[in-house]
Amino acid sequence: MTDQESLLKRVKRAVLDGDGDKTIELTKEAVSQGLRAPQILDEALTPAMDIVGEEYENGDRYVPEMLISAEAMKSAMVVLKPLLADAGVKARGKVVIGTVEGDLHDIGKDLVAMMLEGAGFEVVNLGAEITAEEFVKAAKEHKPDIIGMSALLTTTMIHMPEVLDALQQAGLRDQIKVMIGGAPVTQGYADKIGADAYAPDAASATKLAKSLV
Ligand code: B1M
């Protein structure tokens, strides 16, 4: 195992242990050793969250332990945020993004927001548990090119069509593209509810957003 592989393994372990300080320290070390932000995300941070999810599903981890790992991952994202930027890119358009009503998972949505910002979009991040009314209010206020919705639960993705309906009723649907994503969401679901685009991950969300504006 190379030094870099071993370092990525230690970052992953720190997230699994929910050790925020160690996660920050090791993420900074990984950056200083020349590891790129997407590699740290794809080979250490995201796989750690997948294991957290599996352990929760198997009954080997409880919600508070899931939460401290999530906090550790978020602290690493603060370190990586500036590195996800494409230097020198001018504002490409505006995106309003949020996690839908009843759903407080915000790590993936924040990652999408960071990558969009890095690609030169102006991003208004509404946070999590955003109702259809709040999405419409933000659409009126910020006049975005794209609204992005994230859902991590099969029980909350059903709020996505409500947002589309609310935008339609407010007379805004024709002016705004809607992109959706999140672990249980699929292209088939996007087609079914009439969203303009679906992205499985933050990198493809950024590519898609560029093609939408
Ligand atoms: Co939750 N949780 N959780 N959880 N949690 C999952 C999602 C789950 C799959 C775990 C499991 O059972 N294996 C399961 C959902 C089952 C289902 O519905 N299918 C689950 C459950 C059941 C729950 C609770 C109900 C548990 C309980 O209380 N009994 C509860 C729900 C609370 C609520 O929302 N009302 C709950 C709570 C929590 C915590 C608070 C403890 C914490 C969230 C902390 C936070 O986000 N601030 C948490 C966590 C951390 C997870 C797991 C372990 C990790 C999620 C994550 O951050 N992944 C998750 C299991 C898993 O996903 N492996 C799980 C990393 C992140 C980078 O990936 O979010 O998928 P992801 O984002 C990706 C893509 O999906 C995509 O790009 C991102 C980056 O590549 N993407 C988009 C996301 N949004 C996008 C938007 C786009 C485009 C792409 O366009 C706009």
C-alpha cells in the first residue's frame, strides 16, 4: 500500500470513528501530499458514509453515531471546499438548491452546491427540510436559472412533484429548469414527475447544470 492509499484509509477511519479533529487533520495532510479533492471525496469520505449507512441498516450503528460521522465528513468538506473551485470561471447562472420537506440529509446536497459554486454558478443554498412554498418563495426572490432538489429518503422524495406543481401554479415552471438527485432518486423518477434533469452525483450534477443554462 502506498503512503497516499494509507492516508486515504486513515481519513476514512477517522470519519467512521466520528473523530472530527482527526478527519480535518488527515484531510489537510492528504491535500498537502498532493491528493486532489475529488479523490479524497471518492476514495475516503463518501465510502466511509456508505459503510456508516450499511452499519446502520444492519443494526451495528445507531442514529447518534451516524450523526457524528456525518459531522466529521462535513468538517472535511470545509477543508475541501476551496479546492473544488475551477479557478477563473465567470458566473454561469444561478441555482437555488435545497433538501426537500421532512428530510434533513444535507451532506450530498452541500457537496452538489460546492461543486456548482466551484464551476462558477451563483448558488443559493436553502438548507434542508425545505417545503414547496419555501422553494417557490426563493424562486420569486432569487430568480434562479435552476432549482435543485435533493432527497435521501424514499419517504421524502415524494415531495419533489409537489414543488414542481407549486412552481407551475406560481407561473414559474417555464422559466426555471428543475434538477433532482439523492440516493433513492432515479432518471425514471425524474421522467415520471417531469423534472428537467436527474444527476446521480455531484460531478454529473455540475455537468448537467452547465448544459441546462
Ligand atoms: Co440517514 N438514512 N436517516 N441520516 N443516512 C440514509 C439515507 C439510509 C439509506 C441509511 C440506511 O438505512 N442504509 C436511510 C434511508 C432509507 C431510505 O429511505 N431508502 C436513512 C434513514 C432511514 C434515516 C432516518 C429515518 C433514521 C432514523 O431516524 N430512524 C433519519 C431520517 C431523518 C430525516 O431526514 N427526517 C436519518 C438521519 C440521519 C442523520 C441525521 C443521522 C445523518 C444525516 C446528517 C446530515 O446529512 N446532516 C444520516 C446519514 C449520515 C445517512 C447516511 C449514512 C449517509 C448520507 C450521506 O451523507 N452520504 C445514509 C446512508 C448512505 O447514503 N450511504 C443514510 C454521503 C453523500 C455524499 O452522498 O447524500 O447520496 P449522498 O449525495 C450524493 C448523491 O446522492 C447526489 O450527489 C451527492 C454527492 O455525490 N445527490 C444529488 C444528492 N443530492 C443531489 C441533488 C442533485 C444531484 C445529485 O441535484 C439537485
